[in-house]
Amino acid sequence: MTLPTTPPALRMPVLVDCDTGIDDAVALLYLLASDAVEIVGITTVGGNAPARLCALNTLRVLALVGRTDIPVAVGAERPFLAEPLPHSADVHGIDGMGDTDLEPADESLLDPRSALALIDDLSRRYDGRLRILATGALTNLALAVRADPELVSRVADVVVMGGAAEVPGNRTPAAEANILHDPEGAAVALSAGWPVALVPLDVTMTELLTDEHRERLAASGTRVGTFVAAITDHYVGFYTERFGRRVAPCHDALAAAVLTGEVLPTVFPRIRVEVEYGSGPARGATVCDTRGRYVGNPDQTDALCRVALETPGGFADALVDRLLTLQ
Amino acid sequence: MTLPTTPPALRMPVLVDCDTGIDDAVALLYLLASDAVEIVGITTVGGNAPARLCALNTLRVLALVGRTDIPVAVGAERPFLAEPLPHSADVHGIDGMGDTDLEPADESLLDPRSALALIDDLSRRYDGRLRILATGALTNLALAVRADPELVSRVADVVVMGGAAEVPGNRTPAAEANILHDPEGAAVALSAGWPVALVPLDVTMTELLTDEHRERLAASGTRVGTFVAAITDHYVGFYTERFGRRVAPCHDALAAAVLTGEVLPTVFPRIRVEVEYGSGPARGATVCDTRGRYVGNPDQTDALCRVALETPGGFADALVDRLLTLQ
């Protein structure tokens, strides 16, 4: 890979908690190519695929760019309280990576620690500076914060791809998949007391990867370009029915770009967010109090959560540009 | 009042189920001035004020235009299952009519029948033609349809002011007041099997009455103009905080205009609607499956509910014009 020019020690330390997953893989590659952040550890959670498989998929992504030095720990296989939902093979393939016959990962490279132990270690090593990007169900973060309430003070902030504020859900009419996988866990993790930036479907469904983007990636002849073009074929195929054309949302990569600051949401208010975890039709909804919009300012200054409601657009172009800096 | 020119027998028979209420009063006057519909009965429900007071307020409105011949029956004072919410004195005043020292109504003019008996009678008299406009909690309709499932076949359709599809609620971040007053009742009434048109906050919060409208009404010197200008002072006052300027939504009157067809929503898909009646933060939410928007067409052809998601605008002007045809 092309080495970023900022020394790793000066970059923002980021822990990624994910369920790799096609768009998780793209988000990881986006961050690995960033000069602004250093991924210091990765934990996985069941969601797009089983947590252990997500960890192996993560190793495949890291191997692609020679970064298997980053610790990858397997986290919660199932939600805290809820019955597990089926994995999202329709979106991500049975292997979670678009069923593209990737080489198997070297399981011996998995970190021997549990996800919670890795989170604990990293939060102490990067005390007060550690940033967390969460692109899967929020089970690991909920468990970690309940296991050690002081974790909150050692984490700078948490950026979450998840939820739906003023648009319908995707897994159900009310709920986005990451939140619906573990609504009880999400309720705990989002209200833990750390600053949260929520990157919901309101914005991720507007930043779309097209076949033209995929062709640029494939034509580059780079390992990463070829890889991303391949794994996103299945992903775009799934979303074709949702959008009526061959496009797919950049869900997790957009959240990664909000974390690095390379995407600045144009509407990004602090608002109170509550997760519905009842058993009714709104289960998994992120209830966002956006009523301030009627006075032109949804900001609730006492809220710890910022919600991205609009982004500038054009992110998929920037994403492809960034991925093409990798080999 | 100026008599409409279409003979009453040729107009669409409409039963109004309401909680009068300032905007209910305006909706009633709008319909009373319409050449297209004939109000054949009015039932009330607790909400903006107690159900009995709502009925008396309704009589005051009818007296204003010499139409106390229309039967007004008191309906459910409390929700089916839920604890009653406080009445909306902040929005509608303690008397439900903006505390403008209106003359008391003649209680002897109340119909002796219960609301359910009146609904039953009217549904048989106008079998298959009766249209219902519901501008309050849906308790009466839920009770009526459970008491007699065949009622559904005698009703042409139900137009409901209520809910919030892709915007926040008003009574809570998730819920609109009419639905939140009786979520269990709303779940029953909206899924009864009759065709429903839902007129939610998505559109009612965009059609705004201003002080200029109120001045036009007041300057007309008509009884109705003076009355509506007076009662909407409190209402606009309440909404000033919500909008940051002296305006108020035409909630119930807009639903009345959707019923008459004088407002044709520009986005009005058939979509599945489920009411959340759990005890969590989404209680009272109308979960609307608008995911078809991503393919440019949210229509679900098997759904019995149409949801007004956009209206053309300019309704408050038309409303004032209409009200000024009354004396």
C-alpha cells in the first residue's frame, strides 16, 4: 500500500467495531488509505455474517494491503437480549463478502483477546483520544460500557453508521439493520454518555456507488480496486431492486468519512435520540427529535448525539479516488 | 349562511368524528360552506378537550351558521386502553375554543343518542355512501367497528387527520396527538378494512394560517370571519414557539379538503401503515412503509391506506376564501 505521510503516532487512533460485510470492508480500506487516522484495532459483531466470519473477512481485507499487524478480535456473536436476526446473506453474500471466492484468511492471525479485552486495552493505551467507528450492531459497545462505566471517559467519541431519522428503515419500515439487530444494545450504547455522531440512512441512502465507480476501480488494475469492484457486484445487485437501477449506498464508508472529517454533514444537529426496543412495528427505530426543524434549527444543545441529516453529495467519487491511492 | 347550490340530497354524506377544538371548528365551517358535502352527523371524542365539551363546542359552531339541525352526539370520553393524556389546553385553551368567552351552548340540543348509535344509524341511512372525517382520537371508530364488523361495508371511506410519516410527531418526537391519545384505538380503526386516507403532519405542518389570513377574516365583518379570527388567536399564539413566527397549521381543515377533493395531494401513495402501541419512545407512531420512494414510487397496491405526503400548498388562502362565503 501507499504509505500515508503523517506518522502513525500523530494520527487519530481509531477502533473499528464492525461486521465485515461488503461496505464495512470498503470503510476499512477507506480508513487504511487515510492520512488522518490510524486503525489501532478492530472488533467484530454478528450481523451481516457471524462475528467470527466477520473477523476472518476483516483479516482478508487487511491482508490485501499488508496490514495484518492490526489486531482483530472476535466480539459478540448474538445480541444482548433479542433473538438473533438472520444474517444478511441477501445483501452481503453467504460469506459476507459477496461470494467472490476470496482466499481464506489465516485464522491464526486473529487476536487471542476478546473484543471487550481489546476495547479495554486500546481505551487505556489511547486514554481520552480513542475514537470508535461502529458499523455493525452495537452489542460490543453496550457490553463494554456496562462492564466498565469508566470506559466512557477514556473514549473521545463514537461514530455510528445506523438508524433512520426522517426516512424509512431498511430492514423494516421503521428500523435500520444495525439498530434492529440489537435494539436493547443500541439503546445502551447510544445513551452511554460519550459523544455520539449518528450517520443514518437519511444520508447513507443518498451517497451512491454506481457501476461507473466500480468500472473505474476495476480498470485501475490495483489489487484494492479489483477487490472492491468484485465484492460490490453482489452488493449493487441487491440494491438494484431498492433503487430501480444499479447503485448501492456507501453506508459504512460514509460514516468513516464523517469520522475523519472528510465529509462534513451540512445538517448535523445535536438532537435527542431514543431507541425503540418494544416488540411492536417500530422496534429498532431511532426516534430522533427533529421538531426544531420547524424553526429552522433542530439543535438541542443538551443532547450528546449529533445526527447527520444531510451530506454535501459526491462522496462516492471521493471514495473511489481514495481507494485508488492504495495498490 | 349562504346556502350551497347543490341540493343536500345530492351531496356526499359526511359524518365528522372530532374533538372540537379550534382547528376542528374551522374544518366544520369549511365543510358547512362546501357545495360538495353534507354533514349528516357529528360525534365527539375526548382529546383537545373532554368529549362532552367538544360536543358543546360543536354546537356553538353550528349555532353560528344556523345549522343546529345537524345531530351532535357525545362519544368516548377516554381511550380504549391507554391512560388518558391531559387535554390540549395549551393549544386550544381551557374551553377548547381559545378561551374567547363564547356564549355557552344549549345543552338540550345535544343528540340523545350515543356516538356509536348515531354512527350506526347514519351508516344504515347512507349505506355504502357514508364518508367519515376523523379529526380526533380514533376511539369511537375503533369501538364502532369492533361492536359491528359489518359497519366497514356500509362506510365508503374514512379520512383521518393524524399521524406522522416522514416527519417528527408533535405530542412526542415520534407521535402526533390524535394517534397518541389512543394508539390501541388507532391501530384498530386504521386496519379495520375500510379505505383510509391519512392526512398526517407531513402535510398539515406545511399549510399554514398566518395573521394576514386572520386579519382578512376579521376585516370581513362576517360572523364566521370574526369568530375564526378570534378563536385562532390563541392557536397561532401556541404555534408561534413551534414555528418561530405567528403561523399555525390548518390540520383538520386540510383533512376536510382532502375529503372533499378540493385538495389533491401531489404525493398520495397507498402504503401499509402500522400504529406502534408499545410503551417505548415510539408509542403512537404511525409506521409508514415509504421505502418505495427510493424507486420513485412508494405505492403498495395491496394497501388500503393512502397517505398524503405532499400537498400543493396555498390551502390557507383557499380556506379563508371559503370561510368568507359564510355570513
